Amino acid sequence: MTALFGRKDKAAKARPAKSKLRDWTEAIIVAAILALFIRSFVVQAFKIPSGSMEDTLLIGDHLLVNKFIYGLELPFTDERFLSIREPETGDIIVFEFPEDKDKPFFKRRDFIKRVIGTPGDTVAIRDKQVFLNGEPFSIPQEVHKEPNVTPGPRDNMKKILVPPDKYFVMGDNRDRSFDSRFWGLVDEETIKGLAFIKYWSWDREEFWPRWERIGRPID
């Protein structure tokens, strides 16, 4: 009888170890699937690498991007569904850099800019002043850090008509932004989402968090 109970005790001790390993494995798999789903369809983190959106967004700001507001994208396709609304003038969007479209997926870069022209709009620039549909267009967030006016597209651009499914974007730091003035329009299918909140900000020069920026909405 003692030997029988001894065998049962050993079996009881062996089962929990396998059960715990299975539970941990299942938890990790579920967490990975959930993280992939959230990143693909709900929100995605994005870090500001350059000063093209200063002073709205600073180098070291970490953002969350709303991925479903412009519609959910089917994996491995350019098709979208359940769109809440289309991108609008003033939206700050994250998108794949147009000149990377022929590169392998893992080498494509994400850019962040503000929407200025939407399909059907005309956009022109004269001596740094943007004209949207023939009228001067300015926003409180735009800055000009270089007083000189240059003859190229940075400060002077002929009027263009934004075609369907395309968007004209610019950085808020107008004199130091590489944007639609130089490389053209953004395809709607490459837009990943709307930047809506700063969840973290790190000042690499001061080596200290920018506490006052954390949790701030983006406008």
C-alpha cells in the first residue's frame, strides 16, 4: 500500500511541472498574438527621429498612432475596411516614405508629417506662404527658422492639384522638413494612422525625460 501511494505522489508532483510549462507557453503565444493584433489594427508606437515637426514634436518624443481611424488594413494587401473617416487637413499622419515603396518591407521607413492638401485641393507656395485652394493658409504650429527665401520648392512651389487617393504633407518646421515639396504626394494606401498622443519624451541632450510633454495630446 505504501509503494502504491508513493507512485501516486510522484505522478502528482510530475504533472504540475508539465502543466506550468504548458501554461507559460500558452500565455506567451496568446500575448504575442494579442500584441501583433493591437499593433496591426489598433495602435502603434512611433519615435520622432528628426526635427522636421518641431516645435510640435521634438526629437525623442514617443507617440501612439491610431491605426483604425482611417480603416483597418487587411494583412498583406492594400485593402481597408471599417473606415471612421478620411485624413483631413491638419491631421498628423504616419506613412511609409514614398521613395521606399520598391524596397523590401523591412527596409521601408516611416515618416510623420501634417496633412495640408487633401484630394481635390490645390496647393501652392509663394515666398514661404502656403496657398490652399487659392487662399493663404497658415496654422499656429508652423515655424520658420531660416529667414532667407530660396528659389526652390522649399519656399516657392507652383500650384498643384491633389488627385484622388493622394495627400500633400508638410512638416511644421517648414524650413527644415523633407516633405511633399520635394518628393511628391502620399498614397492613401501607405498611411498607417493618425498620431494622437505623446506617451514618453526623452531629451538626449539633457539626458532626462521631458515630463511636461508626457501624456499630452498632439494637435
